[in-house]
Amino acid sequence: MQNSFDMTTLVFLALAVFVAWKLRSVLGQKTGHEQPKDPFARRETPPMRPDQAAEKRDNVIRLPGAANDPVAAESPVAERWKDLAAADSPVSAGIEAIIRQEPGFDPHDFVAGAKAAYEAIVTAFARGDRKMLKGLLAKDVYEGFEQAITDREKRGEKSESNFVSIDKADLSAVEVKGKTAQVTIAFVSQLISVTRDAQGAVVDGSADQVSEVNDIWTFSRQLGSRDPNWLLVATESAA
């Protein structure tokens, strides 16, 4: 009886260690020496970030594909951008250029992370969460978002944004200039968005109507940097 109990305990202990290891590999880890960096000071080395969770301290979303990500670098390069870009296209050439400098870059994981960042940024903007936005946006982009939030607050308005789905997240451009990489993604999402005045009356959008939203966002990062973060450096609404 005692042996059976001990074996069960060991099995569950092994599972717990495995799960902890997987979470650590996916979400990244902190060494205790990192300091939250002001995105205003990171314009020279534009970054971007998406994985799946906003870290409480940095309020950042981890974008997979940095140099220190444990990705199967041995896999053929073409296999990594398969289904994302046409062969011999500028996008596939850009992906290969990133991989030459950072062999661990995985564009499929990156797109998945970018979708998480897209949703986080849109909802943080609606909430007026400046702290979250500061860790995800380049300086000039943050300033535009922050000004819009300030204007909304002065009018006494409140916004809500809830994602129904993100239907598409297509790589539309991938460029490497020196050490700076920029990845542009065209998003198509289904969103419920509403803005209310101080009295609670709807002044924009709808609380129960789903709208299709088309956005083109560009993320950037300094390749080879110890900082794994990518920042949103440009936004554009597609027709």
C-alpha cells in the first residue's frame, strides 16, 4: 500500500515538474536583474512582443522568435515559413534574413504571439491602461495612444472592446536593415467596441453589434539584442 502511494506521488511530482518546465519555456523567465525599460528610450532598437501573457512587472507580451528561444534550429529554413509566404517572395526572403542572424526565429510562433499582442494592445487602449501600453509600443506610437486616451478621459468617456475572433494575421512584409528587423502583419478581426459618455449613453460603436476590423501593424526589434521584446512601431487601418 505504501509503495503504491509513493509511486503515485512520484508520477504526479514528475508531471508537475514537466508542466513547470513547459510554462517556463513558453512564457520565458526573469533573472531578477531586468528593469522595466521605458519604450521612449528604445527607439533605436525597435522591439515588439507577443507570447501569451502580460507580465505583471513589465506589462509585456512575449513574442516568440528571439535569439534565446529554444526552437529547433536544425529544421530546414523553408519549412519554417511554409504556409506563411510564397517561395522566393520578399516576405520569405525577409524571414530567411532574420533566421540568418537569429537561428531560433520561428515565424509561425511569431504570428501566434503577434495575435496575442494585437488583442492585448486593443483592449488595453480601451481600458486606458497606459502601463501596459508603454511596454508594448514604441515611443511615437505610445504618444499617439496616450493622447487619445487623455482626450477621451477629458470628455468623460469610457470605451470597451471585446474580441469575438481574429480571423486573419497574414505576414505582409518582413524586412531586415542591418540589425533591425521589421515585421508587418495584416489583421482581420471581429470586434465588439463601444464608447459611452459620462451619462452612459453610447456615443460610438455598439454594445451588441460585431464589426469587422482591418488593421496593418508593424513590429520591430534589434536582432542579436539580449532584450527579446518586439515593439509596435506603426499602425494603419486597412480599407
